[in-house]
Amino acid sequence: MTDDTIDIEEFAAQARTWLAEHMPPAPRVTGSFVLTSTNPPDDVQLARFEKCRELQRRLFDGGYAGITVPRRYGGQGLTPAHQAAFNRELVGYDYPAEIQASTFIPCMAVLLEFGTEEQKQRHIPAMLRGEEIWVQLLSEPGGGSDTAGAVTSAVRDGDEWVINGSKMWTTAARYGDWAMCLARTNWDVEKHRGLTVFSFPLTTPGVDIHPIELVNGSTEFCQEFLTDVVVSERDRVGEIDAGWDVVTRWLYHERTISGGSPYVTGRGNRAHDGPYDAFEMIATARDLGTLTDPRARALIGESHTLSLVMKALAESVSKKMAMGTLPAHAAAMARLFSGTMNIRRAAIGLELAGPQAAAWQVDDDIFAQLGSGYLIRQVSCIGGGTTEMARNVISERLLGMPREHRNDRGPFRDVPRGPEAGSTTR
């Protein structure tokens, strides 16, 4: 099965047989803890991540982990078309959705491009076996979408680095093993030029992780406080002060969470559309007795159409990027559509369900997800890179429109910053 000349249809047929024998069926409603109606107890969340590890190991043992990853790092060395074929066969089965982001995208993708050979050999097989779950320490409390404005600092001390600062909105940091972290290593150059990327275990002394509770009770996102965190020089990713070269690709891979990544198993980074899946919405309308209502049918049709357009757009953009007819910045197109689509589908779900999604019973999980999904709908335009930044990338990098004026040129040490950001500097 590892012959890179294997016919795609034959590969899909083999996968179909293997999945039926080795993978459990998907639960009726799946998705991120962010979209659950109540805050699951810690033991429930931990159990799901442990289940993801076990499912990932099944994929690895079966020869279906890292389908496009080179064989020397534990993958199968096949093509994105083989991965897409497997993803189609995977529909209806449970799989390790929660560790797709950030372990495989962007962290594994970044290591494949910028990691040393030793780093790749040490980490990528462990990722593919489910032994290492990675998170990305990128956003900061005072930085918003200004990734290059990072003020978390790293100071060299011989063969080690000492990191101090804080990171924000990290998905599943409480259940992760390793982190990829952006830090400032030079304050005397322009802000894009003084950054370096590091990796370290989340159990490293000085790493303090705090969950952030969202309006629906979810605690999947976290904030990290880094105090004198010692990192080995062997765990630096990319060149010193050239971290922006790494981050540019890092952000590209993050945008492919919306679709098009050759490293993702399944549809995007979640099992399916949850309560917005067409069959779920039909079942909801049937339960409410509105399935024959023209307005309800129009809402279901619009939601399903948006899903089909998203899939077609992601496939088209990813194929054209692979062929070189579109630049990597085109990933922002899928990111933008994904965010705006999810906002609209959240409104559709609430309108379809009506009062039941505004005040739901404890055991009404579908209505609870529709209601809470509407309350936190803006998450889809923030997580994975904001849609505002995607619009900037499309306008400036794809359409050639004039770039926005910057007032933060010159040595980053001299750039004015607010007190929250400045408290972690130098």
C-alpha cells in the first residue's frame, strides 16, 4: 500500500475495507468543544483527547497516517489526491479531529519546511503515532492580529534560550505535549526582522497554562504565561532573527485549516458540519414539524449550498496552488469564505430552530449547539487568522491593491506600545 504509484481508486477501495474493520462510527454530533452547549468536565475533555491519540495510532498502524508525509518521517509518501480519496472514504467514521489543528497544521507542516533533520526524525513520527500533540503559541494579549508585533522575548544564554512573555487563544494547550512559539530575539531592528521560532515541551518549568472561558462555557482556548522558560538551542526552528520567514508559511498553513491542506485527515479540522450538516438540519426541521415549510426548506438549502461552495472553493484553490497557477497567499480566499459562511450558517441554524435554540433543555444537544453556536459565531472569523487579515492578504497580495500605511517602522524598541504589551518587553 505504500507504493507511491498505487492507483487512487485501488487505494480508496483498500481504505474503504480497512475503515470498516478498524474505525468506529462517528457520533451523531461531533465537533470542537468550542461548539458544545455546556462546558464539558475536564475528565470528559481529557478522555476525548486520549481517544484521539488512540485513533491516530490506529491510522498509523494501518498505514493511513501522514499519507502525503515522506516515508522517512513515518508517512506514506503519497500524493494529495490519495489523501483526498481517503478523506472521502472517512465520512461516517470517527477520527482524531481535535488534534488535526495544531499538530499537523501548522506545526508539522512548519517542521517539514524549516525543521532540522534531527527535529523531523524526532517529532514527526511521534506526531503521526498520536504520541505528541502540538499547540501554537502565536497570538499575544496586546497584539491582536499583529503577529509581527510579538513582545514575548527570548534571550540567548550559551546553548540555551530563556523565554519570557505571554501567549493567548491557544487551542487545547491543557492537553498538548509540545508547543511551537514565536518570540522576539532582537529589539534593535524593524519588527519583522527580529523574530525567532522555538519549540519546547509544555511541561517545561515556567510554563503556566490558564483556560479561558467563553460565553458558552467552553474552556478549549487557553492563555500561557512564560516565566524564564529555558529552551535548548537544538529546539530552535529556522534561523535566528529570521522567524518572519517561518511565520509567513506558518500563517499560510494555518489558513488551510479552512480546507486544502494535504496534511489533514477528514473534512477540514472537524469531523463534519455538526448541527449544520444537511441531514441534521433536515432532522431538526422534521422534529419541529417545519420540514414542509418553504422558508425552512430554503434555509436548509442555503446552508447546504454554502457547504458545497466551500468544499469546491477549497479544492479548486488548493489544486491551483499545487500547480503554481495561484500563489500560496490564495489560501486566504478559503479562509475568508469559511469565516463568513460560518457566520451565516449560525444565523440560519438559529432561525430554523427558533425558540428551542434560544432556550434549550439540558438534553437537547442539537438545539443547544445551534443556540450556543450563534452566540459564539464570531469565533469562526477570529480563530485560524482573522477574516480581516484574510481580506488584506487578498487585496494586497492577490489583487495588487496599495498596502496600508505603517507607522511602526524603524527599531522595534522605539515603536510605541500599550502598557500591557510593554510590560513583557526587554
